[in-house]
Amino acid sequence: MIPLWKRIRTANALGVRTVRDQGGSKNGQIACSISVATAASRVVFFERTAGYGNPMSWKLPRLVLWTIFLSFWVVGCSPTRPMFLQDTGDLSYYIDQATDIEYPDVEIAQLDEVSQAKSPITVVDPDFDSFRDMTLEQVVSIALQNAKVLRGYGTPSLQGARVVPGIDNLIQGPAAVGTIYNVAVRESEPGFIGAAGQLSDPSSVLTNSGLDVNQGVEAALADFDAQYTTSVFWNHSNEPRNTRENNPLERRVFVQDLVSWDYEFAKKTANGTQLLFRNNSVFTENNNPLPPAGLQELPDWFRTSLEFEVRQPLLRGRGAFIQRMPIVISRIGTDQELANLEGQLQNMVANIEIRYWDLYSAYRNLDAAKTGRKAALETWRILKDQFDEGADVNIQQVAQAGEQYYFFDSSVIEAYNNLLVGESNLRWLMGIAATDGQIIRPIDEATMAPVEFDWTSSLNEALAYRPELRQERWEIKKKELSLAYAKNSLLPELNVTGLYRWLGLGEQYSKSGETTDFPQPGSGAWNELFNGDYQEFALGLDYRMPIGFRRELSNVRNAQLKLAREIARLEDMELDTARELSDALRSIAANRRLMHSAFNRWKETTIEEEHFKEIIEEGLETLDVALDAQRRRAQSEVAFYNALTEYNKSLALIHRRMGTILAYNNISMAEGPWAAKAYQDASKHARRRGASRVLDYGWTRPGVISRGVVDQLPIDQADGMFEEFEYTPMNPGDSLEEIETPVPNPPRNRQPTPAKPPQGGPEDSLTLTPPAGTILSFSDALGTRALMTFEPNDQNSEPPVGESVRPAMVDEPVSVTKTSGSGAQIKWDKDQPARVIRRASFDWDGLGRSSRAVEPKASRAVIKKVD
């Protein structure tokens, strides 16, 4: 027996300390009262248990507790700091703050492009080792090879007629960028892990939010996996009982050893039927009396049973449509992740092409600035020489020419810095080092051929191929299925259950050889079970229904509203797609006309500059007009190449907004290789499925939710692109196969075409192969016409590289010389120099009939025979 005062002190200390620590100094009075009441209740409990129910055994403690309580009530209590025994006051181990800025224990090897990057090239330190001439195809190829993370995933946009690349915000928002692992991560999401070995209720259904849980197909299929559970328990009893000493039927002290073990296999079918097979076994040994006085035949015995149970929902939760719905929803989630990844890949390719042409424009702007600076320096020197020689030139004119030089010098600095920035942006999209001693130089020439898109076909392609619209259509399909699934919850629960059991009882668990029947000694439990003498069965119906179906109706209404919301979103997304496509078509038309206007402006200012150069040499007082002509000539050249690059960028943008930019660049998405073990497992599953028996679920089979695979490339381009895969099983110990990394084509050894003052204007370019001596009439998009006579060329050589220009408007015939290259050599009869017409081709249908352009960048033209 513990003394009373020790119990009171212990309970009081526990109660007061706990409540004081929680309440603090402001609640000290309340803390004392609560602690006293707690102590009183604990003491009364201890005294009642210690007194074995004697009412008089706890009267004295109650009197003592009331005395203590009244003492606290009269004297009161004030908040005090707690006191602890062995308190040294050393708090050096105490941390006076909750969080510190710490660095994670992570070691990831850096890329060589990061660790070995050189110092950046600047306008102060402009030197570099060499140029790196690259085509657009090579740039895209390198970028795709390094595209574990889709850099440049931002959507390009329009600012007026100017195409702006998407914003790359990877370092501040890495979760939004797509990677090559996103689809696999989505496919392997586990969702939630429930209790192992447990099957859900056969008629249970999920809510809309629970149905759309973030899980992969494998996790959803796990609901149909077979479940296995087993357990073993040993229970030893030594129980005194209220019985007489000489009771022949029951001992005063009951001693028993009870050992039970069981196992169960459970499986849910695609139709919702639950199949359960279990075995329960029990071993019992006790000291109950045996015959003749007792009622127990054997001192120890085994009991075992085999059970087969079937549970089938008849209303709610019945059918393959309902049971397979989580799998279908999970597969739709994977398709949506694929569409999202494709959209970001399209943005990446579009941004690469936009950055490529921006760099092309930066080189042209730098050339124009250098040309203007050279002309301004020459003018400044001429005027300075004239001023020194005492000619009719004042110091103001010399200073004005010097200001012109420094204006162009600042333009050169700014253009060179813009070139370095554009080159760095392109390097980032390619996934290479920011600086490696080389400077990328585009060698593809921008196209000047007019391109016209049919509005109806372009809009239909955009509505069919835009991955954002496909992703939203999958969301609508998901909501339609969710609504049908939610309506199933309006049915009441009606489940039928069938159970069949075989029983066996014996002195031994199992006995071989000759056996005796129960209850004779030497009998076996499993022997009795297989004799089939003891069998049981049970049938049952379980019906449950909520009155009012309030939650179920709310679930259906929620599914209807979500479906209506997604349909409204798709309608406006299609409307926005039409708006974006029309804006892109307007930008193409505007940039094309701006290119024509800037070209003519460049041509006129070039003539004006040449004229004023002669005037300056003669010393006439027209310096301000001459300097302004130099500046305007440089500005017109920059304006032309800016319009030219914006025109090419608009072509990339319109293909992005039609969703065809991957096919336009001959790019397709494919699933990466799996581990060799995965191919072995797939082969094993395929053979097992081929050897199995197909069960036809009849009208419960789920409906079609997909219209088939999306054609990523045109049929004529896709044929022969992918080789048929032949699987060879691996032997144990074989290493995994290595995937060879594709290498881009080597760059062509040619320099970019230098900028020259043009003689004509950008227009259509053709490759013609009509019979010799044929007189043709060419009609371009603006209505310009020229008569051309085709004459064969015996040399059959490549045409010289030159500018893609249009022939001037002439009334005389024009000779077209056949070549084996990518163009036709045009020569006018008026002793004009030959020009090469390139960058377009036409499918020749024969004379007398119209021919349509087959390349995307070709213009619309009509070729016909002229009498």
C-alpha cells in the first residue's frame, strides 16, 4: 500500500506542472484549480481500487482533499517559475531559434558545360577563337539531344507584327518545365497505399475528387491484384473462476493454450465480384475435466476449416464500366501529360527557330552598322583633309561628320552586344556552354518567297493538332466518364454473399496411414475435413440505402458542373486559337509588305548615298543632307533585315499555332527504351495472355474513349522512318543495351552571303523543268508578270550562289537556263546580269495546266503556256 501523502504529492506535481507549462503566467490561477481537481480525482481512483470497493476506505482521503482545496481557495496561488532538482543553470545546449539557413547534404556532378565555361565575350573583351557555322537543322538537332529538360518552354507571342520568344523562367519555377521523365513519373504515381491484403466494400464508389486522384495505371490496376493475408496467434490463459473446488464440470483455475493460424487469398474481378478463399486452424489444450465425470472428450485437439466465399454487388458498383473507371481515368491523365509535354516541346522548337533568326538579324544589323561607320569615317576624313587644306569647309561641318562617325560607332557597339546576347540565348536553348571560345554564326539564308496559307485548312489543322486543345478534350472525356460514374452512386447497395465451408476436427492436425474417426484418439483434423462429413453453407443479401441521397446527388451535380465548366473552357480555347491564328496570318502579311517597303527604301537610299558621295568630294555645301542620307541608308538596311527575320519568325509562329511545327521540322516523339527485364516481363505477359481464355463481359464492356493515335508526321515522311523492333530475350548475366546518341550532320563549308545593295526585290523563286523553247508566263502574288523562254544548258553545273531576287517587270522575253542545282538561272535580253532564282519548287503537271506549290515556303503561282 502506497502512503496517502505520497500519492497526493505525485498527482499534484504532475497536474500543476503540466497545466502551468501550457497556460503560462496569465492563467496561473486556473492552472492551480485544475491541478488540484486532477489530483483529487487521481487520489480517489487510487483509494477506490486499493480498497476493493469498501465505501469506508476512501472517506479519509476525501476529507484531506477538501481541506487542501479550501486552503488553496482562501490563500490563492500566483504564477511562479517551475523549480527543478539538480538545476545547474547551464543552458549551453539550448538552441535559441527554431530554424537556420542550412545547406543540403547533396552532391551532384556538374555538367562540363557549366564547370568548364569560359569568361563571357563582351564589347570590352570582344576577341574569340573562331566562328561556328551552323544551320537551323543542326541547332535543333543539338538542342533535342540535350533536352532532358525542355528549355525554352515559354509560349512565343506577338507584339504588333513582331514575334517575341517565350519567357524562360526555369531557375525560378523549375516545377513548371517539362522533362523527358514527366510521363514516366505520371505513369508510376502510386496514388495512395491502403491496407495490405484488404479488399474494399464490393459496392463502394469514389467521389469525383477521389476518382481523379493522381495515380498511374499500374497503381489503379493494383486494385485487382490478388491479396494474401496470414496470421498466427498464441494465447495462454490462467484464469481463476468462481466455482466449487470439487466441481466435476469445471476447474476452479482454468488453464488453456490456444493457438490459431489462418491464411486467405482474396481477388476482385473486373466485374466487381470478390472471390475469397481462406483456411482457419485452431489448436486447443486445457484442463477441463475428461470423461467420465467431465464433458470434454479429448484433452487437446485441432480444428480446421476451408472456406470459399463470393460477394457480388447487384446495383451500386456492379459492372466492368464502374470497376475499371479509375484505370481509364489514370490512363487519360497520362495522355494529358503527353499533350502537355508535346506543347512545351513545340514551344521549345519554335523558340529555337525564333532565336536563330534573331541571331541572323543581329549579324545583319552589325554589318549594316559597320558599313555606316566605315562610310561616316571616310566622310569625316575627306572633310578633315579639306579643312586642313583651307577649302571651303568650316569646323562645324568637320564636327558634324565626327558626330556621325561616333553615332555609327555606338551603333556598332550596341549591335555587337545584341549579337552576343542573342548568341547566348541560342546557346541556352541548345544546352551548350555559355562561352566556349567560339561564336555561333547562322549560315541558313532567310526565305523571301511569299507564303500564303488557306484559312479554312489552317484553322482545321489548328483545331485538330494543337496539343492544348487535345489536352482539354481529354479533360472533357474524363468529366463525361466521371459523370456516368457518379450516377451509379444513386443506386442503393444490394450485395449478395455466398459462403461454403468444410470442417474437420481431430486429436492430430493431420495423420498419415490408418486413421480413426473423430472423436476417437488418433483422429486427424485434415483427414476429417477431406472426408466431407461436416459441411456448411450460407447465403445472404445485404441492402443499404441513404434516405434522400443528399451526398450522392451533390456528387452528381458536382460532376455535371465540372463537365459544363470544361466544355465552356474548350469553346473559348478554340475561339482563342482562331484569334491567335488570325493574328499570326496578319503578322505574315504585314512583315511581308514591310519587307518590300524596307527593300525599296534601302534601294533608294543607296542611290542617294552614292550621289551625295560625289557631291562631298566636289566640296559642295550639302553636308547635312549627305550625312542624313548615310544614316537613313543604314537604318533602311537594318529595317529590311529586321522585317525579313520577322517574316521568317512569323512562319515558325504560325506553324506553332497550328500545332504542326514538329512535323514541319521533321520531329516526332517516341517512347524511350526500357530496361531489358521489362521486355522479358512483357514477353511473358503476352504469352500468358495468348494462352489464357478470353472472358466476354457482354454489355458491361467499357465503351470507346479514344479515336486512335495522333499522326505526328505526314504519311509520306513517316514511311520508313522507324524500323520494326525485333525482341531478343536476354540471357542471365547479359548487360543492358546501349543507345547510340544521334550525331547532327557536319556543317557545310560555305560562308554566309554578304549583304549587298539589291538590284531588285524579294519575290517568288522557281525551279522549272518545261521543254526547251517553251515561252512561259509567270504570275506572282502581287500581280507582277514576266515572259520567260526556257533554254537547256549543256554544262549542267550548279548555279552560282547569289541573292534570291525577283526579275524586274519587263515586256521582253527572259531566258531560263536549266541547271542541276536548286535553282534556275535567269538572264534578261537587255544585257542585265544573271540572277539565280531559288527556294521554291513546283510539281509540274505539264504545259497548259496550272501547277500548285507543294512546299510550305513556296508561294502560290500559275504557270501556263503562252501562244
